[in-house]
Amino acid sequence: MSDLAAEKPVTTDANGVPTSAPQPKVVAATVGAGVGTALGVIGVWVVEASVGIDIPEGVELAVGVVLTAGLAFVGGYFKRPSSTS
């Protein structure tokens, strides 16, 4: 890949100017996914510590995937789109 291709803008900002910065909805969805992943790990740990059982790895993974995808969707859904001037 050439240096020119690496600097090429991939989207446009609210004013239609080419930019390589991510859109706010993408940032919100990414943050939601990160929070979902952390909550999944903490939630499984709390359940295992308080109940005293070992949750199977497949169930731990499923909880993490559901929380990650769910909070990524929520973050992207509730973030207002960039205003177009």
C-alpha cells in the first residue's frame, strides 16, 4: 500500500469535507462495545464469586458477546447523527 493510499480520507464530516476521522456514531458504538466487554467480565466474576459456582466458558463467552453487541448497538442507536449544515 502506498503512502498516498494511507492518507486518503475515508468519509466526510458534517459539512461534506473529506476526512479520515471516525463519525460520532462509530465512536459511540465502539465505546459501547468496550463497556459491554468490561461489564461482561465483571458480571461473570460477581456471579461466580457470590454464588460460588464456576460458570462454563461457553456461557461466559455468550454473556460477553451479548453485552458487547448489545451495548455497541445502544451506543450507536442513541448517538445523534452529525448535523449537516
